[in-house]
Amino acid sequence: MRIVIVGAGVVGASAAFHLSRAGADVTIVDAQRDGRATAAGAGVLCPWLSSSDDEAFYRLYAAGAAYYPNLAGLLAEAGETDLGYRRCGALLVSADAEELDWSERLALRRQTHAPAMGAVRRLSPPETRALFPPLRGDLGGIFIEGGARVDGRRLAAALLRAARRHGAAVVQEHATVRATGGRVTGVEAGGARYAADAVLVCAGAWAMNLLRPLQAHRVVQPQRGQIVHMRLEGADTGAWPIILPPGAHYLVPFEDGRVVAGATRETGSGFDYRVTAGGQAEVLAEALKIAPGLGAATLVETRVGFRPIGPGVRPWLGWVPEVDGLAIGNGLGAAGLTIGPLAGRLLADLVTGQGSLLDLAPFDPGRGQGAQAEGAAALRQAQAGGQDSTTRAGRVCCFLHHTEQLVGIRDHQTRPGDHSEGHTESSPPASG
Ligand SMILES: Cc1cc2nc3c(=O)[nH]c(=O)nc-3n(C[C@H](O)[C@H](O)[C@H](O)COP(=O)(O)OP(=O)(O)OC[C@H]3O[C@@H](n4cnc5c(N)ncnc54)[C@H](O)[C@@H]3O)c2cc1C
């Protein structure tokens, strides 16, 4: 079976890896757009404190985090271990004891159905600061053991290398999808034609340009995120936890003193690929407010990415009913580094006719008007609010799930273990 994938962000790269591993004939085409989200994403993997009240979304989100150890195992088998993935824990911080009480209750409720979340511990201000020394001294914490981080650039590169090793071809060109008589025939890129039995459009915030000419229009908007990387000279940050303060910002430590402070959520930004004075100021002010010890850090760079925001919180994962042989993986918004690897796996299983790890019906690209209207309302709300309406632990709805068990039963048999990011950018919906 010949499959062409357009877009080598986390979704497309994961689909390419899983499909080529399953023996499919895969070509992946990517235009290396400025602002591709995967290259800018913070890498927080901690869905369990999400404030989304969409049950199907939360199930997918939690399953996405739970899939990481499994994916890391598959990549290790393929010789790829440099993902920037680490189960470093996530630390929700606040000076408000009531907010911490509330978050702790939520975390404990969700923990019952989320083995990947690991232990949940309430920490005093000194204990909190001991885990992340630049923090203010008055902040208490809730530590979520299963919180993790990943480096989107390294992960996508590892997935592509592994896909190549399984025989996939990688083409660096701008792609156009071709269809005749209501069926895809392939992709044109750089003057060449790549015939295909199925085409996966995983083109992030740019997907509309590909879908509209096929009469398969879906609304996907770019939401700009500016995110600041700094270095704390001499600090051994590799094992520090992710910091989730009240609000939509966060801190993500990586190795070698690197601390990433995120991020703006600029709905309506268009594809304006710039670092702005206001964006930089916002991110730094929020970071220093909770972690004044970062004031001495060296500014390394500011990355800019466009989150693909669909009309609602639920992504599209599946066949597009208007065109035979066309599937999409899109609309992952602020949760794409968490969900993306699993989304690619689900798409791969769909295309090869394998049984699915999760029920994809809630994410069907052909789903009905009700869901679209609900989604449009969520988008309007996001646009009105500007920033993330989801995040924080503090304002959450509670629905509980067994997603991780679902993923675990089918797939984890060879590798038990846990995994991943949290909250944050993560928080969905509107968000992100
Ligand atoms: C600042 C920021 C912080 C974030 N932090 C987190 C986080 O902490 N946790 C989390 O879970 N998520 C996070 N996200 C969200 C996450 O990064 C995205 O949801 C995810 O990366 C989207 O992946 P994608 O593959 O759909 O899109 P992308 O990564 O944007 O990839 C789309 C690809 O398609 C290619 N393309 C587009 N059109 C064409 C064409 N015509 N021909 C060929 N190629 C084409 C582009 O070049 C691009 O490489 C963050 C996002 C941002 C911007």
C-alpha cells in the first residue's frame, strides 16, 4: 500500500514511523514552514489537571501521555533514544492554600483512573523550592510524579530517522494533494508526482490550504505562541520538574541549564512569524513572577510556533468523507505534543486496517453539525478570552477515565511503565 503523508510535525512523523514499521510504502513530504508547532512546543506532558470538560478529549489526552513510554520503547528498538523525553514530574505551585487544596483533590480523584499519573504529593514551600531552586519562597506545591517533558524537535527527528530506517522516503518540498472523481490519486511536490492509495494530511495550521481545493474544507486557525529559552549557567536542571503556576504559563527545564518559559497564546495572529516586544515581555514577566531566581539566566532564544486550532477542542483524526483515500490528523491545538505520537499511531492503524487503541468516532472528520456548532462556540469563547480557557488546575471539571488502561491493555504488555506531560500548554481547548 502506497501512502503519502503531508507534514512532518509530530503527527505526521509519528504516522510515518508507525506505518513504515508496519511495512507500508511511505513517502513523507514537508515544506519546513517557519513556525511549525512541533519545533516550538514546550513539551509539557501532564494532561491530568486539564480543565477541559469534554470527556472524549480528556480520554485522548490522557491516552496520549500514557502512550509515551510505549513509543520510547518502540523507538529504542529502532535505535533512537535521543527524544528529550523524561519523566521528571510536574509541580503545580501556588501561594494560595485553598487553590492547592482544590488541585490536590482533583489530582487524587483523577489518579484513581490514571496509573500513568504516578504518586501525588503535597509539598511545603521549602520542599517545593528544593525541587526547583529559582522559585519564590512562599509557594507550596502538588507534585505529580508521572509528569514528563519532551523535546518536540528531537522527537520528530527521531521518528523520521526511524521511519527512514524502515524504508520511508522523506521529501523536503511544498505539497499539493491531487484527487480525481472523488478519490485521492497522490501528491505533487517539487515538480514530482507521488502516486498514493491513501494520503494523510498532517499539515498543522496550514491544512486549510490543502483541503479547500479538494472540497473538503475544515477550519483550522494558527494561534501564535512565543516561548523563551534561557540558560541558568552551572545549574544541573536535567531532573528538575515542570512548573505549573496558576494561569496559562509554565516553566519546562531541560538538560544543561536550559529552562523554557512559555508561552503566549495569540488567537487571531495569522501566520505572523515574529517575536514581539509584548510577547517577550509577557512571557518573561510571568516566569520571573514565580521564579525570580531565573533573573540571572542567559536569554538563549525565543521560538515562535503556530498551534493548529480547530473549531472545537476535539481534534480530527480519520478519513475525510468527501474524498476517498484522504485522512487527516489535525486540530491538536495546545495539546499536540502530548497527543501527537498517539494520534500518528491511531492514523497508521486506521490506514492499515488494524484495530484501534481508542474509539475514533468522537474525532471523526465527518462528525455532525452538533459537534461543529459546539466547537464554533468554543472557538468564539477562546477568541473573546484571548488566552487559554483551559489550563489550570484550579478551574476544572471532573470526569474520570480509564483511557490509560485501554492503551495499556493493548499495547503495554511488553513495557509497563509510565509517562508524561502535564497540564499546560496542555490544556486544551481553546487553548493552548
Ligand atoms: C509555543 C508552543 C508551546 C507548546 N507547548 C506544548 C506543550 O507543552 N505540550 C503539548 O502537548 N503541546 C504543546 N504545543 C502544541 C504542539 O506543539 C502542537 O499541537 C503540535 O506540535 C502540532 O503538531 P502538527 O504535526 O499537527 O503540526 P506542525 O508541527 O505545525 O507540523 C505541520 C507540518 O506540516 C508542514 N506543511 C504544512 N503545509 C505543507 C504543505 N503544503 N506541503 C508540505 N508540508 C507542509 C509544515 O512544514 C510542518 O512541518 C505547543 C505549541 C506551541 C506553539
